[in-house]
Amino acid sequence: MEVGLFVPCYIDQFYPTVARATLKLLRRLGCTVHVPLNQACCGQPAANAGMAIASTAAERTFYKAFADMEIIVAPSASCVCHVRDHYSKANDMAARTMELCEFLVDVLRVNHLDAHYPYRVGLHEGCHGLRGLRLGASTELHVPAFNKVRQLLSMVGDLQLVTLERADECCGFGGTFAVSEAALSVKMGRDRLRDHQNSGAQVITSTDMSCLMHLWGLANRHGLPLEVRHVAEILNSTKP
Amino acid sequence: MSLPSPEIPLPVVDHAGAAARFVADEARTDWHDEALWHVRQKRDASSAVVPEWEELRELASKIKDHTLSRLDTYLIQFETSASANGIHVHWARDAEEHNQLVYSILDRHQARHLVKSKSMLTEECHLNPYLEERGIKVIDTDLGERIVQLAGKPPSHIVLPAIHVKKEEIGQLFHQNLGTAADESDPQRLTEAARQHLRGKFLEAEAALTGVNFAIASTGGIVVCTNEGNADLGVHLAPVHIASMGIEKILPEPHHLAVFLRLLARSATGQSITVYTSHFHRPRSGQEMHIVLVDNGRSKHLGRKHFRDALKCIRCGACINTCPVYRRSGGYSYGSTIPGPIGSILTPGVDLKKYSTLPFASTLCGSCGDVCPVKIDIPKQLYRWRQTVMDEGGTTLTKRLAITLIGNVMGRPRLYRLAGRTIRWLLRRLPQRIVYARGNIWGRTRDLPDAPRESFLDWFKKAS
């Protein structure tokens, strides 16, 4: 299957290993991956700051870069959520853009992975993945339980998923919120870290590196023994 | 629609500042967070046992859609039905008219003591100070409301007005005001003291004012939901009953209550139903009953296509209890009568500039929307209010220009790559004390990720 890979700006700039893991994983699963070099940011930061008008260049760029791709995959639920919810309905970018886990489960119908990750892992449910893209059932809703990210993580050898006290509480990143409401953002992040620590997690994973960037920034500042890994890195991990 | 908290200076609510002061006391923040999380968990448990929960939410949302689309018709039908039952129905354009109407009723009866049961609308209208200036003694009879009234503060939550006050602090307040023992903090004894104190107030009141949870257009009846029976005690003793209601409280038919009553208490406190669900249809013999229908900005809000849904709100407070921001910043940080997510989408409609920060006091995590019993898409409305705030001048020109610049750089491939390369280069080369200088708000409390030499796209270009 041919797919276009959209690499969110902060992953491109600060976490290239996450993008490489995504690329390798998609290739291992038999996809032909196109990476347009004329891509840029999805435009979410300006739009969430209340200026969707300042993100029109980003939307145009996205459309130009991915116009002839049938499916666009991105290792970020938050960016995909922005494309799906806020891009012009005039083109069908929204319907064609998918978050990585969603693509693996719904399109590739992956039911086996040659992945191996012998650690206790805490899943941080990124809010935009959970409640925006409905990658799983949130704890507020009374619908049959499902979770595409958990489903994939359960295929990883020797990975032990820990049980958190609050399964899907926000980490407090929230884009510009992390700076405009810094004190609150930090408090929320520290509360999440405490939950992961108390649950015995060694590694926190998520569909969104932005949440993990915030959580890692706090954990590292406080010298906490917690690592963060994007879900693509775990799904792409192999036995040494 | 606001009662500014004493700590918050006008004209613009500084949510971030108030939140920073709140979280500075970490132990208290954790206590506040846990108290509300406990209510959220009770809500989860009591709603999970209703197999058709999600269908009920959908139904409630649709009933409200329908009713709001014909609000004028149903209000007039309600007026006709209620009048036929012998209830005096009044219309108030705004808070001032509402307060004048209530005062004129009290004045006509030479009432000097008014007992009130829970009513966020009278908070919105600032009724208490209005009446007190005119010599009327107003007593809030809901325990939580009485506590904040004694403290001289507004409620910090629409269902749990004193959720931010610790029992020891209530003990002190009661010691000063009700004469309980100096170190009393036993909830049972404090509640008993409040009961005894309030009994006297109920007996001397010449009028009782209640809020309205639901009003039925076809019958002209109103429904008041309480847990303490204080609304009933007040109404049944006093010769005059005044009910103040926002015009959005209307439901077409009594059977619609079967949907809403099942949702309300479960969403609010995790009870299957409130202890008292009182239906008032007409004054008892010898009593006078008044209903004041209050607009106060609601019809204007109804005309805002994108924001209309906020009027579906049944004031259960579920979005407030689940909000990770509210739980850690407290009700007063919002500086509005209705705090939390629902307040943040209602109050900008009242005063866009003053409440311009509230749509940003959220991570857009979406929990509020998923918990809402009438399915208001609160996160979507928060996002839209952000656009409106920025469009209509609720910000500085500098901020607008900065976002425009960043948005345009980030959205253009060549500029974006150049900016990325430059920032990474600077982060690697500059000394730590400059990278982590005061202006770096992120860096004050969080480490920045390492800046790699090569971006993914640069690597891919070379590799392919």
C-alpha cells in the first residue's frame, strides 16, 4: 500500500528518531512510504491560539504536499485531529489523513507485530487521540470498551502495560497552554508523572510526542526515573 | 453574568495568575482535585448502571435542540398555562429588571425576610446585595450557599458552592456566626447547628425564593431539585413564593422530565435522583406564587449560531467536576458566576473583553464534552470562542502580529526549515544560562529536548 508520511514539525525538528521509527515500521508492514520534502507544520499552534486565519499558509502547504496521496499517515493524533476538524471541507484531506495507530488497526488490520519491548509501560492517552479521533473509549462514555493503541501494544513481546489510577487524565501540555498557563500545566504534568510512577511504569508512551515532551521535560528536571517513548518507537522495537 | 472574586482585578480576568496562586498551595490543590475527582467517580458509577445512558444523552440533546428552536412559542405557552393555574408570570429583560420585579413583590407584601434556596440565576443577577441595600434580609438556605454567604463570598461551584472550603474553616465560620464550639469541625454537628439556625430563619420569612430546574410549557408547572428539602420548607411556610428562572429552562411536556431527571442528579453528584424533586403547579390556598422569566443575555446568545448549544446546559456541573483545570485552579479563578468549561463558553458572550482569557483556560482535552449529559460540544465551542476573541480585539496587536508571523513561517516549507535549523543551531551553541533565561517560560520548570544536528526531513533528503 502506498502512503504519504506527514511528519509533525516538532517531531521533524526535535525527535527525528520518532519519524524514522514510523517510516521503518510502515515499511516493515509492507507500505511504500512517500515523504514529500515540501511539507511543513499543520498549522495547529496558530489555530488553537485563536488565529486559524494565520494557519491558512500551513493548510495550503499540506494540501500541495499531499494532494495526490490516497492516504496520509502521521505519528501524531493531535495534528491529525486538527486536519480532520479544522481543515476546509472543500478538499478531502480530512478523510484521507490518519493517525498511525488508527491506520495500522483500521486499514492495515495489523494483528501481529515482530516487536519486543521488555519494560513496564504506562500509556498516556493523548486527549486528541482519545476524545478527538476516538482511538479508544474515554472513561466518560458508556460505550463498549475498545482501544486501538492498547490493541497494538498488546502485540508487543514482553511489554507489560501498567494500570493507572486515572486512565485518561490530561497531562496539561495543551499547546500554548503549556506556556500561557505554565503553573497549571506543570501541576497537571507532575500529577500524571506521579500516577505513572505509583503504577510502576518505567516508560511512558503516547500517540503524541508533544505530551511526552512536556512530561519528559518535567521528569528530567526533577530527576525522576521515567523514560518516554513514542508509540511508534515501541511498535518498531526489535529483539536485540 | 458575573460576581467578580475579590482577588481578581477588573477589567480582564487573569485566570493564569489566579491559577498560579491556587497551585502554589500544592497540598490544598491536591485536596481540591481529589474532592472533585471523587464526585466525577460517583458520576461514572451511577451513570454506568443505566444501560441506555448514551441514548438518554442523545435524546436530551435533541429535546433541547427542538425546544431552543421554538423557544418563543414554548415560553408563551408556559405563561398561558401557568397563569391559568393562578401563578403570576413576569418577564425580565435583564438582571436589573429581575431584581426590581422581585423587590416590588416583596415590598408589596411588606416582606422583610426572604429565604432563598439554590439559585445560580440570582447570583448572576446579584440579587442579594440589591435587596439588602433596600433593607431586606436575605438568607441562603442551602447549606453550601449559607457557608459562602457567611464568608461573604460567591459560590465557587454551581452545584457544590462551598467545595473549596475545608470543614475546619466551616467550624471557624460557624463559631463566629452561629456560636458553635471554637474547635468544632465534625460535619454532623456543624450541619445540625446550621439546621437549627436555619429553622428560625424559615419561620420568620415572609417570602421564599427558589430557582427552577425545569419548567413545563404544557402544564405551567416548575420542578425544583434539591437534596436538603430547603426549597420545600421555605415555600411551604411562606405566604409568597417567587421562582426565578432563565428562559432556557423550558421543556415542552412533562414526559420529557423522564429523560432529564435521570441525567441531572447522576451527572451532578452521582445520585440516581435528587433527594427532593418538587413539582410546583399552583399556589396553595392563601399563598401567592410568582414566576420571573429572565432573559439577561440569553436571547442574544440564542442568536449566535455557533454558540447556541451552550443554552442546552442543565447546570449539573459535571463538566466542572471533570475539568483538570478547574480541579486545580478553583472556581474563583474564572472570575465569573458560572466557572469551569461551561462558564468559559457562556461568559464571553456576556463580556468578551473581560472574559477573553477563559476560552484559553483549557487544554481542549475534551473531557467536558464527553461527560456533558446534553452533549454540548464544549471543546469545539472553546476553540470557536478563541477565534472570536482574537477576531474581535480581545487581545493585543503585538500578540496578533506574533502569531501571524509564526503561523506564516511554520506553514511555508522553506521558511519552516530555515527557522527549524536556526533554532536548533542556537539551542546547541548558546550557553545554558541564555537558553534558560527568564523569558523562557517553558524552561523555568521543564527541560527542553535535545536539539539534534539533523531534522528528519534533512536526513531523509540525504538518505534517499
